[in-house]
Amino acid sequence: MASNDYFVIVHKILTYLYECLKSDKDIDFTLPSSESLCVGEKYYQYILSSLISLGYVDGLKEVKSIKDKRYDFREIEKDACG
């Protein structure tokens, strides 16, 4: 599987969030990003949107602008990581 495959990226994001929850650490918002995962921003936003709609992640805030909509990890609540 390629490092930018959908399931690889999903695994990295969910693993990171789970490790933060399990070790009671705050989320470092620079880690689960399109840049750190080496994927395009639109692809990254698509993946976050699918994680929300499939019920794997809640507490993400959808941030709308004139250009597009984005999902922001900065709005995640600590209790919502699991």
C-alpha cells in the first residue's frame, strides 16, 4: 500500500488520536496535518470528512469560508477523541 493511500492516512490519524487519549496527552495540532502526512489539502479534508461521517471521530469543527470548508483539529475536545 502506498504511504498516501486512504487507509494508511486514516490509520495514522486514528492511531495518533488514540495514543493521545490513552496517554492523556494534549493533541499537537501540527502532527495530524496534510503537510505532515504528505498529502494534498483537498485529499486530507476529504479523509477528515469521511472519518466524521463514518463516526470514527467526533468533536471536529467544520470551518466554512467563502472558498471552501475545512475541518479543524483545534476544535476537538479531549473527551471526543475516543
